Amino acid sequence: MAKSGFTSTILHADRRGGIKHGSIHKPVHTSVTYAYDDARELAAVFQGKKPGYTYGRQVNPTVTALQDKITLMEDGLSTTCFATGMAAIGTTLFALLRSGDHIVSSSFLFGNTNSLFNTFGTHGIDVTFVDATDVDQVAQAIQPNTRIVFTETIANPRTQVADLQGIGELCQQHGLVYIVDNTMTTPYNFRPKTVGASLVINSLTKYIGGHANALGGAVTDTGLYDWSAFDNIYDDYKGGAVNGWGMTQIKKKGLRDLGATLGPEAAHHISVGSDTLGLRAERAAANAAALTAYLSQHPKVSRVYYPGLPDHPQYERAKALFRHPGALFSIELTDAIDCFDFLNKLDLVICTSNLGDTRSLGIPVAHSIYYEMGPERRASMGIVDSLVRFSIGIEETEDLLADFGQALAD
């Protein structure tokens, strides 16, 4: 078969994997248990000597089909799905790290990831937060006990773009596991494998699912990291090909032991939603580009943060790395505009905390999703009280422009 484009590949992934009765979608397998007529075969499956299914907390045919799709999207080796994006991050780090280890992380993180990393610090795993837009700061933070470098592609909500290429080269030099959270860009706009990422995180709840009707997360092994060089792999998981050791440990010590399992119904919703990722990403990015161009010239908007604007500090980097600069941006309003009143005037834009939906969404950042971290930490991240974040959807461009225009009118 000739090589296909992104959307063609994803659209036909299920049926090419083999489905009974001519179905074009993988059916929803709700069974938790899997029976074997031969007890020896059951034992062989549990021991990993034969392919098969053991128990619903670890494996499910519907989830397997989604995992295969994500692996195709990321051009990876293998993928494991979880109940949420945070579960993907938390269980991956739990599985790979031990007390006394050290992480270097971007300081520009999703609020819950920041909270999680601070919690790891209370359990004997130190975290150093740095400005990941500057690879030299990452390099200076590396210690003898550093095991992992973690960054997001485009930061939420200020849209800083990490030096993804430079960090990848640095991690390769030091033999470090390089984890890139690709949620903000999605595998349609960017593949972290191209900059040397070892593992890729995606919150499937966001753009990949795309319809705000299912929670999910995934970690994909790109196949680039030599797991024989990672000291924390348990002897029990060193069987078979070396490039599978890391994911085996994530599945066993993360998914199996912690049980953050993605359900088959959610997997089905996410899989069907993912079929249109490319189409939605194109439309949403075009809308975001039009809106940010308009808002950057509006007298009641003091600042627009969007990597597609030429005055963005990492504009050239974003242009070189990404197919599109994405559909998320933030604005700071002038002192004359109350951010709550402004959001209340918007009609098409829904005031809510999600992102990556088909609908446009907005939220006052400092007063909601970043409130818990306190004013000092917000200040260090450049989050002011007037900052409003938008995740732009697939509405008609002219309708969105009109909505923002009337909300900013006198």
C-alpha cells in the first residue's frame, strides 16, 4: 500500500487492523475478563510468551485499537493509554523514577502538572524548574542524579515555545529520558520524535478526542531511547527487545499497579473523534490566526500571546517546528476592561476550563485554573489578573470576529 497522509492513515486504521463483520470502527469491548479453553495458553499470555488479553485493568481490544492509532499518529514504537492525561504523566513518572532521582522540568507547565511535580518533591524525587525556551538553563540544571527532562511543546497559557531541538540534543548527550507533552500541538501539527523525544505525552481529552465527551491520556515510546542505559529498569522487565523495556515497565508498574485505566467507551469516543483531527486543527488554527491578528491591533487589548504572531519571542522557532502555531492564545486586557465582564459579553465563546474542543472556549486564568498556585508562582510565570485564555474552535471565522468585536465595544 502506498504511503498515505495523516488523515487518510487515521481514518482507515481500525479497518486495516482487521475487524469482523465489515465494521469500519473497532467495536466497544466491555468485557473485563477474557476466557481461555486451554489453561496453558492463559499462562503463556500472562507470562508474555503469547499475545492475548488478561484483565480489563491492563488491556482491552477497543483501547488497543486506539493505542495503535496514537502510535501511527506519533510515528512511534508503542503506546499505552490511561484514564486521563494527568494519569499518563503521573503513572509514567511513578513507574520510571525512584527516591533520590531528579527531574529537570520546564517552569511553564499546565497547572495540574506543576502541582503533581511539587508533590513528587515531597516523596524524595527532586524537580528543578527552568525556562525551557533556553537550552542553556536546562543544561545548567542537570545533576548526576537527573533521569528525565520534561517539557511541553507550547506552554499554556502564555504560549512560550520550548527549545525542543536543543533540549533533544542535550538529552542525547547526557543519556537522559526526554519526555515531551504534545497536547498543545498534537501529532498533526508536530511530532516530538523529530527532535529526539524518548516519550510523548498526549491528553486525549483535548484536541485528539476533540469533542469534550471523553477523558483520556496516552504515552508513546518513539523507539529512540536506549533503555539498557536507564538504571531504573527492573530486572523482571528486561526480557525481549531492549526498546520495549521502558513501555513494559510503564504498563506493569504504572498502569497495572496504579490502575488508571482508560475505559472502552471513552476509548471509542476518542478514536472516532480523532478521525477528524487534521480537519479540525486546520480550521481552528485559521480562526486563531484571524482573531489574534485582529486583537493585536485592538486598543482595549494590551498584549496577545500567540506563537503565530511575528512579535512572539519564539515566532521563528514555532514556524520552523510546527505545521501551524495552534489554536490556543491568551490576551491581556487594558485596565479599562474587566475580564469577567468581557467574558460575560461573549456569545459564541463558552466560559469553561477545557481546551481543544470543537467550540471556542475562554477562561480568566489567574482566577481559576492557576488560582491555587498563589500570586507569587503566578507572577513567576507572567500570569497577570487580566489574562484571559482562549481555545478556539471550528466556528465560522466571521462569526468569531464579530463576537469578539461586540464584546470589546463600548
